Amino acid sequence: MNKKFSTFLAGAALLSAMSVSAAPGDAVQSLKLGKNAGLYQLTTGDKVLSMDADGKLTVVAAPTTSTGLANTLWCVEVATQVQGQAPKFDFVNKGTERRLDITMAGLEGLANHEAFAGAPIEVGGEISGWAFSKTYAKDLEGEKPLYSYFKTDSVIGLVLDGDDVTVAKCGANEDGVTTANFEKFTLKSSNVVTLNAEELNTILGLQAADKGVKLTFKPDTLGTTLENPFSSQKFIAKESGEDTYLNVMRGDNYLRVDTTFTNEKGARFLAYKWTTAAVKDASTIGEQYKFKFTYSPSNDSLTIQVKKATFDNGRVLEAFVSLQDLIKDEARILTVDTLAQNTMISLGFKGCNEVSNRTSIASDLYVIKNAANKYLAVPLYGDSTAQWVTLDKNMDPWHMPAFQWVVEKNRTTSEMAPTSPIKITNREFENVVVDASLQLYTDGPSKLAGVEITSANFTADPANVKANPYVGYRFLNADSLTVTTYKLRYLHEFADDKYMGTSSDAADSVLYVGAKSSFVLTGMDTDGVEYGYSTKAIASMKRLVRKAYTLNLKSNGKYIMADAEKRYAVSATGKPAVFYLKENNDKATHYYALIDTASYADVRKVGVDDNNVYLKVQNLKETRTSAFSVEIDDAPLYRRFNNAALGENDVVDSLRFYENIRHEYLMDETNKELQNEGVNYLGIWTADKAKAGLSFRIDTAWVSRGLGFIKPQYLISVSRNDQVATPGQDCTEATGHHVDANGKPTDAAHCVHAIPGKAGFNYGKYLVSFADSVTYVGKDKPYTDVKGGYTRVGFVKAIQTGDSLIILVNGFENMDPKDLNVEEIVKAYEKAGINKKYINDLKGDNHKSYTWSFRYTNPDVAVGVTEEGAENAFLIESAAYEKKDGKLVAIAPEKAAWIKMQNGCIVLTDEKSEFNNAKTGGDGALIFNVENIENDEMATDTKDITTSDVTVIAGKGDITIKGAAGKTVTISNVLGQTVANAVLSSNEATISAPAGIVVVAVEGEAAVKAIVK
């Protein structure tokens, strides 16, 4: 071309001024203190050091394209030299933007010259600041090991295990380093690469491909309206169809080196022109639309060549993008030149942003919600794949493990934890790892399951949900399954009374919504099965547990199963469906999808047919999911005396028991024909035959604990003479004179002269089954009605203290109650070896011969009764005969011991008695109701009737005392605190008293207990 020689020399000088770094592929000769601008490769032989996305170090062949290139490029920082020491070098990887540093953890036991076994080693730790070259400003040394201090007397250096990089240790001296055989590296500039459209558009992965590229020219055009098409605005590169050459586009237009010139006089310089695609496609100079971009990453230096340019002398040659001064330092245009590119063109791929914008979140359980308010989940219909879903109404992600994600830091050292990538695993589906190494950033989003998110999209476990192994599925323990029936309510937006059940048509076995039935659930195992994902990296996190169940009708025992028409029905034959109860909705009440795991080869779920409202088999992938509550059927099995409408108080009460056929009352047995010497029996007769009162004292023994709310257990007693606690009295000797029984110094409370306190207790004659006695002496009188007959029921003297009922024997039964001492009784029984026989534990759900439960005969109508009658009638239950899994059934046995009358005697039914017969009186078991009469006289045997003229009557909020004029009366509570004290002025006085048990002491009379209502 015709160009002024002076102008060309000026341009050449300009280019040479820009090119001061090492030539591509050459060893770097010098560096400066601090951070250096270039990107370099650490070479060993024909390979270069590389770091992958997980921070693992290997050596790879030097890339000839941009693939993997950034992971082999390193920024270098030279630390200030300390006098007498070699400089230290730090390296930051361009691709991962992570520092070349190694943790000390796991390296402590390395022997000298021993390589660490964990190859390839992973960066992330406190060891950095590498020894490399002894010089840096000039004559940078090559073929040198990289090593750093491990301790004051030892160093670690990089060694190879094949292509994997690991470390070895040696002594911290030159001889040690020499003999350690560390791998030797040379710092070189990278080879140039020819960029394809993807590489150029993304700036080697720094941005999205559609953002556009705008190059930097130094120098650039000056003083002209002619634009530089590469630097004035962004452009997009497109593959031209010819290898290594690209088209340059802006919008729909294509760039070419034109055949026209920018000037008309003197040496003329070719111009650039944008044309339409149609013009390009029809052009005869199509190769002037093709540009090659050759890049040197180490210098961030780009060379642009056009494949052909047509000069004014007719020559058609390959040419470089080039600048041309029209007027020195005043007017400069962009043109082409066949010899060289006389400007520095930068792509912007330079420097390392060493993790400054990286962040992390704590290892914990999270839910993840994106900007569109969708949650990341593995929904029931989602075929075990993670997806973003809209949370339906009445759904709580913290109740559904499929919506919960276990987040774990990949790196936990103190140096790396704050910026560690995270692993994200679904809590319910342990194989769904949505990202194994997600990096979060402080200044921008990351991509998770195709959506941009930041740390703000993660919500951590707010209530230690991770510690609940049963979240997500209904888990019923073995006891609950044994004794409880359930009703299943359908979740409906506009109705709360749509229950699952069978119709009234006995011939129709199909289940419907709108028909209410009670179901028995049977667990497929006792403890459930573990599932889902858990990790020890998160404190208190527990593995999930769920249990599958069969469901059968309470009324007839028929099981739910899928029928031939893919409906759910009940049947006594066939294969029962086995369901997991998976939580799906929360509307104050939890609602569950019924997941059928047994009816078909694949898993199905229960749906509801919109037209016929029957329950149908549904494919899991159907997006609509029907849900049901699993509620305890409120029909109680046993009677609890806490119905306020009937005057019951649930703590202690006095009640009459009458059987509801002949209306005869339980009482002390007064028929001499039915008595035996030394035994007080329970009897039954009409009210007028009672020689004492008809009321029995009812005390709770096991009601609010365990399964007592299902099967309350009570103590029944008469002839009560309860004793309040007596406080101890300290020794009155002066301090310093107190000694114990062994003569050793002690305090006033434990001195031999102190008077010990005495625990209070309830004393009376307690109703018991004589079954234990029958076990010892056989089926014969006095503990059965006849030889080989039924077990009788009667009263024994006993005291209740805490959770124990102590039967009084060995002379204690003959003592005055006020002289009894619980501690002395226990010691005497233990010494005699009878403590296990006569000190009886009141705790536990099992039946006991000294506690009583009241089994409803018609539990379905017993709720909410307001008057005594057939609806709340009951059997009095003592023991179970039925066994399950080798154990006596604790609650609602089909075969049990209930009170019955045999030849006039009150006895217990035998092992042939069944509840279905007993509840109708079919096998002699008596069905009872109660009367609650205020100020009723307690039933007792005739030997306990007092001859005193003083009568104490408990009322509602008061005590009435008759026949005690002129006597002092003291009323105290069970703690011994006085609540009233007065001298009575008449033979009938009423004194206010608090509700509960009080002790009434009348001058000259034995103290008595009374129950104030």
C-alpha cells in the first residue's frame, strides 16, 4: 500500500512501546513487587499447573484453545523481601479466583520426604507465601520448586503423583529442599489462542454470550467522526462458516473492510462499513467480512486480522486492524495494514478477583424461595426431580421434608469456611443433590436449578425442625395404634365435615367422602423405617423416620384395598393397601396424602372422584393431590370422672355405683351367708339393705400420665382416715452440741434429740381383686366364691403414698392410723422380704389388681352426656386375659375380668368373658352407672360405724358440724395449715372452708378428713 514511511515508523514505535511483556510461551524474565498485571502459567516439562472448580490441583497439557485455559492462568504477587530472605510469591488462579494455599490439617503426621496420600490435594488453608525464585526484578529464575513453611523447622512443597499434585515435607534448609525432590516449575506467558465466537462473546467465560463485547484500544481513534467499530459500541461475534474466522455484528448488520477509502488525497486508507445480511450474502467480497481474533491471555493482548482487503493498487491481501495518523496527535483513524497491528487491543480478561465477592451460608437445614416466590422442592407429582413450585394454600414447607434442603459447606477450615461453596441435598430424597458445589456471591446472583438466587433466598430452620425425625409423615406409636381409632377428614375449601367412610348401604363396600367411619390403623413395624438425608455436619440433625399402615373399619374389621375398578373399598379378603401418611397441607389441622405402597407394582396415591366422591387410585404424577386429616376418634373407650355437667371433679370424688338392670348398689357385703372370717367383701343389694353408706371414695391413680387419658385408672376405697404430714422438730440444744446416733457432730435437724417428721398418707380400706391371692392359694375360699369358682373382690387396709399403694400386713393393719409411719413400714417390709408383694406401684398403663377402670359399653354415644344413663354406662374392669405379641393387652382387651354377680357374690368374670357379650350383659358382667350425691355417707363395714354424737358433713364451700356445742374445732388443709379455728356456740354450726380435702379436728374426737366441693 502507499503509506508515508515516516507515519509507518511512528506506528511501529507505538506498537513496540506496548509490547514489553514476555512473548507468548516464553519464560517470564521479571516481575515487580506487589500484584503483577499479567496472567501466567506455571509450567513443568510440557504441562502446566491447573486448578479445577473444586480447588483440586493437577498438571495438564497447555491448552491450545480457551477450554480450561483460565484454570491454568495465575496472577502473581511478590511479597516485600525481609532482609536476608528470599522473596515470597503468592498465586491466585484466574479460573477459580482462589489462592494457591494448603491447609495444615492432615499433614501433621507426615514424615520427611513422604508425600501426602490425598492426591490431588485441594486448596484452602493457611499455608501460602511460596518460595520460588531468589530474584524477581530481573533474571527471574526458572526450574524452581514451590515450597512454604509448615513449621519453623520444616516446609512442604508441591510434588507430583502422576498428573495429580500433592505435597511432601522436608527440613527447612536448602539441603532439605534439594533432597526433597519437589517438582520444579517455570513461570511462563501462555501461548496465544484463536478465539471462537463463544469465547469472544463471553470474554472467556466472564459474561453471558449475549451481553456484547467492547474492546479497548491503546491508542484509539482521535479527532475524527469515523468510529472505531470495535471500541465505540458493543458487538457480537458470529461463526463465519470458515474455521478460525468470525463475522462481527451489531444488531442485524455485518462489519466488513470496505473497498472505499477514508480520504481522497495523498495516501489513501481503507474504511470499515456496516451492511445488511442481504448485502453480505450477495457480496463478491465476502472474505472482507471475516475477522480472526488471536489472543494472548498473559498480556491481555488481542490481534485482529481480516482475511482479505482490497487495496487501491488492486492487491488483495490479509491485513491487520491498524491505526493511521492523518495529523499527528490530532487526527487518527482505524484502517488496516498488511505488516502489523500498531495498537494494543485488550479484551478485558485480566487480573484475578481473589474470592473477594464470594460468600457462603452456615451448614443447616433451609427452605429456598426465589424472587418469583416459588420454592425449590421435590413435589409429590415431580417424579423425584427438583423443581421450582408455587406453594399452594394451606401448605407449610417446614412440615414437608421434600421442601427442605440440607446445606453443607464443602470446606470447613476457618480460612475457607466464610467463602466455601455449598452442597445442597433434599432432606426427603437423599439422592437429589441439586448442586454439589454452589458458590454464592456478595455482589451478584448464582444459578440454582436454572434460576438466579443469592444467600437471601435461603431461610434457615427457625424452630429446630431438623431435630424432629417424624416431621412430614404421621407417626403413631404402638400404644396409640393399639387403643385408638381414627377418623379421616377430607380437606375441602368450603366444608370441614367431609369424612372418609362407607355408605349406609351394606352391599356397597366403596369408600366415599361424606360418609363418616372410624378406622383402626395398624403399623407395619414398631419403630418405623429411616429414610432421607442427614449429616453429622449439622448439630442436632436427626434422620427422618416414617411408618406405613393398613386401615380397617372399626365396625367390622374390613381392610381398605384397591378394587378391580381402581377404587378404594373395604373387604375381609384380598390384599390390604399399605399407606404412608405424607403431610401435604396445614390448616390448623394437619392433612396428609395417602401414599399406597402395596396395591400396585408402582406407588400410587388416594384421590377423590369429583363426580361420585368415591376414593380412587391416582397416579403420583397427577398434580392434584387429595389430603385427609388423621384425627383421634373422640369416642372414648373408658369413663373418666371429669364431666362437670354431672358434678364430677377428676381429682377425688364420692360416688355410688348401681347396676342398671335391677338398680342394686355396690356396698359392703353384709350377707352372712356370703362372708368369710377375716375378709371384707364387696357386695351388692338394694339401697335399703345397706347397714352403712353407699358412697365410695374415687381417687385418680393413673389418669394424666402415659395412656391414662385413654384408660384412666382409679383407686376405690371406704373407711378413710387420712393422715396429714407432721413436720419434724429440731433439737433445741445450743449450736455445737448436736450429735447423730454414732456420736458424730451434726446439725439440729439430724441430732439424736430431734423429733423426725412424718410423711402424710391416705388411709382406708381399698377395693382389690383377690386374683393375686388366688395365684398363691389356688381357686378356693375365701378368695373365690366356691372351690374352682370365680375370683372375689373385697377390701384391704392400705395406705396410699405418692405412686404407691402399701397393703398393711404383719400387724400394721391393726395399728391406729395416726401411729403409722410410712418410712418404718417400708423398712420393715424390706427386712421381711415382702416389699415387692405388698408395696404396689400405681404407675403404668397395665392393669393392676388394686386399680379399677370403667369401660364404656357404648363409647360412640358417651361424649358430651349431660345426665346419667345408658349412654355413659360402663363395666368395671380389673384385668386383661387377652394377649398380643406375648403381652397382656393393656387397653381395651376383648377378654378381660369385669365385675359380675355369681350366686349373689360379687366376683370377676373369667377368661372366657368377651367384651362384645359383656357389654350387653350376655355373660353376667354387670353394667353400672353412678350417683353423685352431695354429703353422701360413705360405704363401710359395720365395725367402722362411730357411736359419737358429733357429725361432720362436707358441703359446697363449707363444713357443717353437728353435736359439738362448746367444743373447739380446727380445720386444716392437707399441708397442715390451719384454715379455720373456732369454739362452736350451737349444736349445728357451718364454717366456710376451701374446696378440696380438709382435716376437721373436734375437741375430744378423732380428726376426720372431708371433701369440700
